[in-house]
Amino acid sequence: MLTLTIDPIVLERLQQAFPQPKTSAAKALKKYKELLEHLLFKVMQRGRSNYETLLNCYSLPVSQLTHDGPHIGSSKVRLHKWLNDNQLQLVQKVEEGSNLTGLVSLVKLTELVVLDDIASEISTAIQNVKTPTELSQVLRGDSKKNQELFSVMYPDYFSYLSPAQREEVFDVVPIDVPSLEAYVAWLNTKATKMSPGRVRTYTEQALLILSIAKHTGGFYPQRRKESPFGRIYYTGVSVQNVNKELRRAMLGNCWEYDIRSSVVTWKMTFAQELTDQLYPFKECRKLFWASWLYLEDRGDFMRDVRKDVFGKSSGLSVEFEEKLIKEAITAISFGARATVNGWREASGAWVNTALGEIFKNSSQRNAFLNSGAVQAFIKEQALLDTYIANGLEAEMPEIYFGPLITRNIKPSKSKAVAYAYQKSETRVMNVAYAVLAKHKIKPIARIHDAFVVRQKLTIDLRSEIIEEMKDQTSNDHWKLTRTELKKYIFNHDKFGGEK
């Protein structure tokens, strides 16, 4: 748990203003401090953006400090307001939040309060570590603080929930503690190409998971949060939202199985339906040739697009070029605007396009959108999106015209597609889980369109899962790609295991 140290002058001035009852000032300030620590802790769980880290700011709801904070005195003055009115504020707004944009305020801590910097202390201590035992000693944490952190994050885990109820509320992930410790060491000694802000954020996330795992004896509960669109998310830091290297570190040696190009694959079910309706004597693979090529001959598709976008010598690796193309194709599949420039919202904030975030170079972004294969892919996806949205309108008008899809007056096509996709994604992943359960295999982690198991699946079992997906969805394009994840191993010279 985060700890704040408040300048004694704040309590001194508060006691002068509110001398009676004798302990009222100290109690009120303690409650305010605990609330601010809680809000900052939630920020750390979520992770700060590079912008926040650069400015040493935090995005948090200041209104909660006002409305949920304590009162003081016979007039029941809100302590947050009193601190501000008397130039004793602990947080200072850098950017005002807005109900219109849905953004909370960006704040800085003032000179009257200091946030205990555990991540920096750990980073300094690790520099002199030479053995795994010494590393564990540095990262062991305080058992009492680990228990307090667990109680804050999971107040109901042991107090109110039965074992059966806990299984319904939480997904539990086994944590490879030595691997996670080695990752923290690597982050703070050898991650030289990573920005200091990211090193700090990833360290904070890793230490959070490590503290819980040390308290529980090696597991990390993730509280489920079901999206109305169909997916299961988790609150706070989870195996779903951490970076891939931290995921690898926390899980240790295991195998990850992903549905390849899941959203494009899913749409091909509708591509066949649409072909049968519009052109009953034409092959689906010819009408939707770009989407088909992307799924069934990825190498050819990538070569053509890479040549169009990057030419012969971009100075980038083939792997990085293909990574950018894949991200852009996925964004288009989910309804990203196929435009070059961003736009300015009514609030005055500039919004970049999804493709603008992927292709920072405007020439490459233009070249991508002008590629023949990409233009065909965009047209095909737009045709499928309209068909899927119309189908949702016809079959589930209460959803299509409801608040999930329709904001203001006009329904959102991209939200309609996202809703239909996530519902289908859940169903097809449940097919995979059912096959695994039949073979008495339980995934150690679930990540939307992927699952992680401890041991590598046999060829026959992997094929059985794929065939069951195909049979139950009437879609022959499903594929499962596997990735071996290797634990981090502490090495004084290298600090971290190679993949």
C-alpha cells in the first residue's frame, strides 16, 4: 500500500483552527490521508501514462476528496475545502477534469506531502544483489504490509465469501515468485532501452503482484468484471492488462494459445453468408479475396503491403514492419477510421486516429491506406460491418437501439460489431475450455481470445479444439497459434532469462 508523509505544519495549523475536541484534527487528517492514499493506489494499479509520469502527475477524481473526505468543526466544514482555502492543499490541479469528456483531473502532490518511493528504494537496493537468495531478501516485503495490502484489495475474500463464491468472483493465477523477482531485477538493471517512466510503472505493478503472492503463498486473485459486451475483464492489475514480459515473468514456464486474427476469422462466417445472398454462383474467397489472403496466406499479404508501405529499405526490421501492419489491420477490423488525419472534438481536445497512433510517419500512413490489398481489405470489412450491424438490428433491436450501441440518436456501427464479436468470442473460447476440461486441463490464465496452460498441448488435442471450434461455428478459418513462455532466471551478470 502507498504511504504518504504530510508536513507537520498541516496538522499544527488544523489543530489551531479546530482545538476541540482535542483529537478531532488528527482524526480528520488521518481519514483524509487514507482516502488520498487509496485514490493514488488505484492510479498505480491502473498504471500511469507516459504523459503523467513525465509531469509527475496523477489522474484521480478530486471530487472524491471533497465528497468522500471527512468534515471538521461544528459547522461540518469539508476538510478538502478548508485545506484549499488555507493554502494547505495536498494536491494541486494541473488539468481540470470534465463531465463532458469523462476525464478526471490531472493533479500533482504539493510540497506539503511526500509519497514514499518504494520502487526507487528497491531499484537502489537491487544494484548490490548477487544471488537469488539476496534478491528474495530485498524483495521479501514486510509481511504485515503485505497482509494490509491484501485486505485493501480483497476485503471480502476470506471475510464474506465461501470457497464456492470465491470461484465465482475471482480467477486465481499461480505466480512464479522467483521468476517475478528476477524480472524486477532485470527491469532495474538491464532494461536500458525502456523509458524511466515505464520501468517505474512496470516495477510498481510487479511489486504489487509480488506482495500479494508472498502473502497468499503463490497465487494472485483477479476480481472478475463482466463487460455488457460479453468479455470478462478484471479490476486493477491483471494478467490481461500487464505488458507481455511481466505476464511471462509472473506465470513462469507455460504455453500461450491465441486465436489467430480472431476478429477477421469471425467475420468470415458472415462473408460466406453474404456471398450466398448477393452472388450465389461466386466463390467467397474471390469476393473477399483480401480478407481471405490475410487469413490463409499471410506471408503473401504482408510482403505486398510491406513493399507498398516501407519500400525496399526503411531501416526497420521485417518483424517490426509486420507488427505495425498487423496492428493497423486489427484496428480496421474493429472499425477504426480509415483516414489520414485526426480531428478536434467540441471540447477542443485533439483526437488522433487509431492508424495515426500506429503509423507515426504520415508518409507511411498514407502509403498503407493507398496499398491495393489494404484498400480491398477496408472495403470488404466495411461491407461485412454493415451486414453484421444490420443483422444485430433485425435480431436484437432492444440491444441495437439501447444505450450500449446507440448514443444520442444514431447507433454506432463499430459498437454493434464489437458487441456481436465479443459475444461470439466468449462462445468460441468456451468451446476451447470445454474440450480442455474434458481432458482435465484447467488454464492457468485467460486473456480474451487466448488461454495459457502449464504444459504444451499435444498435436491431437490442439487439433481437437480447432475442429470443435469449426464445427460449432460453421467457420473453417479458426487457427490456434502457440507461444512458449519461459520464466525469468536471476543471473548476476545478465539479470533475467532470455526468451
